[in-house]
Amino acid sequence: MSRKTKTSSAKEDAKPALVPKLRFPEFKNAGEWSVKPLGRAAENLDNRRRPITSSDREAGDVPYYGASGIVDYVEGFIFDEALLCVSEDGANLVARTYPIAFPISGKTWVNNHAHVLRFANPCTQKFVEVYLNSIKLDDFITGMAQPKLNKAMLDKIPIPYPEVPEQHHIASCLTSLDDLIAAQTQKLEALKTHKKGLMQQLFPSLAGASSSNAFETREQDAPTTLP
């Protein structure tokens, strides 16, 4: 074996295996994950996007999506299928106040501030959505005053890729957790509303009382002096 071949073999042996720390029991011996650039994992439909200025929008019931979600409702639609949107620009790419990857389905309209991706498998779409929302994308974002994730950089983002059955298990698990979080969030908001209502009832309002009446100590209310 030549020295060059030995060196290459040594490098391969030293390369850490691409496997997650936590894995479902049925996939413990399934082998390593592969890595695909996002441009190979999904079909990009950006060329079908059409922005509409607010003055030209005709009000309707079709969601009109921008970089971080729904910004309006319009007549007509561009897409009518399950797709994944990824923010193209805006401060949220860095701040991450809202998810940068979000699913859309049914009749929708998307402007030019969100990339549109189509996946061959629904569980792959969910898998990629969760992964993109869990990592920093600083190395792929350009611009300081106005952060931007252009198509060329989007296509380069590496995605760790298990086989479809494992993707399905991961996507199902995370979807269940999302549903649970949404349900608990609704309960929390209901409790906050309930608490606010109780506070309004448990404390008297001083709005109708004058400051003199509010703080005046009447003679009959004065403490009794002990002999």
C-alpha cells in the first residue's frame, strides 16, 4: 500500500462517525447518517413567488406569507400543496424571535421574502424544518444592517440525513411534542387571563375615589388608645 493510500485510510479512520447521541432503539445499529446540502434535499420553488404591494392586494381568505409567517389574506393563490418556507431576509434570521422555517399547506401566496421548498416526503420536510430552527445560520447569512439568506447560501446548508424510517420516527416524536407545547401554551394563556380577572375583582378600584377620601382617616376608624 502506498504512503498516500495509507494516509487517506488513516484520515477516514480518524473521522468521527455521524450518529446522534440519542437514538430510537430500533435504529441503534442502523449505521451512520449521511450529509446532504439542502439544495439536493429539496426542490426550490422560489421562481413561482410573486410579491404584491399592500395597495394592490385584493382582500380574501388566502394566507399571504412573508419572511416570518402570514402578513395578510388575499384573493387568489400561487401554491396549493404542503411546502416549507424559510426566511430569506430580516432581523429575525439573527434574533430568532420566530421560527425561520415554517410549513404552509393548502391554497397559499408567498412573497419574495421567504424561500419555498418542496420535499418528496412529509417526514423529511418536518425533519428539515426542526433542524433548521435548531441551528445557527450565521455562516450562511450575508449583510449586517439587513441580514439575508440568499438562495445560493440556502442550497449549501448541510443537513444530517438518516434513512426515511428514522426520519419518520424523529418527525413524529417532535410533532407530538409541538402539539403538547401548543396545548400547554393555550392553558397558560387561559390561566393568565383568569388571574387578571381575579385581580380586577379582588382589589377595589380607586378610580372613583378622590385622593382626600382615599387617604383620609376618619375619626371612627382611628385606633383606640389604651388606658
